[in-house]
Amino acid sequence: MKTPQPVALVTGSTSGIGAAIARRLHADGYSVILHSRSSAETGEAMARELGNAAYVQADLANDADRTRLIREAAAVWGRLDVLVNNAGISRVIPHDDLAAATPEVWQELNEVNVVAPFRLVTEALPMLREAAARGKAGCVVNVSSHAGVRPKGASIPYAASKASLNHVTRLLALTLAPDVRVNAVAPGLVDTPLTAQWTQAQALWRERSPMRRAASPEDIAQAVSLLVASDYLTGEILLSDGGLNLT
């Protein structure tokens, strides 16, 4: 079924930051494709709740699933204008515990956090270029992390994967312009159920960040919305840490 509305696919969008991004883009006038690896029931319920939304389940560690996700997402309304690569994984490993950062951990994080976004862009590229032919450049927003910019993060492999994603973002922005814009948002601490028990990090953001708080998922969704709305920005890594990087 064709739609006159632009269509956005948001990976990892049934909870947390991804759900907030999907809701924000829906409010901005986009038909939204929701995605998750396993929470199909939640995804289907959210699609019904939003209206003008659909859900596709896929495991982004599997390349056949990546291809299927783009194919099924594009088939819903016959177009794909925006791709938000939000899905990612992390492993908590103390930075000084080098032995715990095994080759398997490195491979797992790189596959989902770097290779998967690149492959999704590759598969979506014809549809994103069609968006440009309709008068507005296709758009990719990668959700990275401040750990990819500063020597921080849950583990060294995680931080390195996000630094790689930032560089891939810039390389793709240069390669795909002007038909497709590619940017990234790099959040610091975000208030979610997962981070509620991170007492040291919560205290750090309250005491040292100029904004005196962690981000909400809606704060990050607003940043994504800004990048999607732009007709000009590309190759930017929007550090969204409430100014903590300034201290």
C-alpha cells in the first residue's frame, strides 16, 4: 500500500531510546517501521497503538535477516526515506580486565554495532536514493555513544565499536552525498530502567554535567528528529551528553 507520508525504519525500537525515536518521528509525520530482535508481541502492540506503523522482527547479527528486514520494511508502503540505526549491544567489562575482552566479545560487538548498520545502509540505499529523487535527500541516523568520542564506556570493545561507527558515519556521508545524508547522535548517560542502578554514573551527571542530569530517551529522540529534519547537515556526530564533555 502506497503512502504519501515519508517512511522511517527505526531498529531496536520497542523500548528505551528506540521507542522514543519511533514515537517522535511518528509525531513528526512519518509512517514508522518498528523493529526488534525478539519482542515481537510488544512491537505488534506498539504498531497498533501508533497507527500508520508496522513491525518487523529480525536478528541483526544475521546478515540474511538484515536483508529481509530492509526488504519487508520497504514493502509495507513501497518507500523508505529514513533509516535510524538505533539497535546495538553492549558488554560490561572493566577496562583493565583485558583477558575478559575475548575475541568473541570483540566480534559480537563489532558485528552488531558496526557491520549491521553498514549492511542495512547498503541494502536500503536504492530506496534512500529514490527519496532524493522525490525532492528530499534520504537520511540515515546512527545512534552511537559518547564512549566512541571519549575514552569511556562499558568496555573497551564497546567503545571501540562506537568509535568505528562514528567513522563509518563520516565515510558514508562523504560517499553517499548529496542523495543521502548520514549523521550520528552520540548520547552519554540516558535514563532507562537499565541505567537506573548505575549510581556512580547518575551522580557524575548530576554533579558535573552543565545540565545537571542524564538525558531522557525523549532528549535523544529530539536530537534524532533535528538531524532528520535538516536538509543540509551530513557527516556530523552530535554529542548529546548534557555538556559533560566540557568538564
